[in-house]
Amino acid sequence: MRSKLTATALISASIIALGVLASAQQPKYGVTVRTSDKSRLEKAKMYSWTRSQPSADATIDRQITAAVDKELAARGLTKGTAGPNDLVATYASMTRTDVDLKTKTADGQRPEYPVGTLLVELRDPASQKPAFSVRLDTPISGDRAKLEPEINAAVAAMFQKYPIAAKK
């Protein structure tokens, strides 16, 4: 009897633990700042790009870098070319498909929708330590015509968390 009770308790505890783990893994959408070194960013005047994990789609790559360039220019940073710069900019992007586990469609299926993740970092060129690291997870449309405005809005939302306000 005792072993049945212990086994039942273990199974119940496992189910509860899995429920807690599953709820902890629910996607959280929005902007998350991971690192922000305001003093380093205040001193910076020039930046350059380095490649890390860019979009495989060349059009999306250009749209993301153009949106970041625009936000950095609004904060007084100049895009440098060859030679030493104060910061190195990089980004990584990915898409995934999320499933709404709380809803079913008329035919019993769980709705799926695309989600974009974008990570932008400004790093110290010597140490490669991030001076600013920001991530955005957001549902996106699958429509390529809407993608550029979505990218621009996403990058603008990310840079609202930048510790130096845009110059008017």
C-alpha cells in the first residue's frame, strides 16, 4: 500500500513539475534588454558592422541593417568604414512557429502563427563585450509586403530601450 501511495505521489509531483515547466516556457513577446553600458554608449561616436547570424534572406538582411543604421544615426552615431570604431554592431535573427495551445479551430486544430526573434548588439571592438544587447520576440505576418514595416517597427521598439534618447 505504501509503495502505491509513494508511486502515486511521485507521478503527481512529476505532472505538477511538467505543468510548471510548460508554463515557464510559454513565449513572452516584447523587448528585453540584456546589457546596457550607458557610459560606453555615451562616449561612442562611430560604429561598424560585423556579421554574426544574419538573415539568410538578403532583402531582410538589408532591411534590418538599414533600420538599425537609422536608429543609431538618430542617436548621433556615425557608420564608419575601415579602421577603428567605438562600437561594433551585429544582429541575429530567426523565425519560429508558435502554437496556441489554449485555442482550437473549428476543425479541432491548434492555430499556428509565425514569430520573429531579433537580437541586436553593440559591442566593444577590442573585448567583444556587449555595450548594448537587446532582443525582441514578436508575432509577424507571413506577408512579405508587410515585412519591411514590421522590421522598422520592431527595431524602433528595440531602440526605445536604448539608454540615450534619439536626437530631435
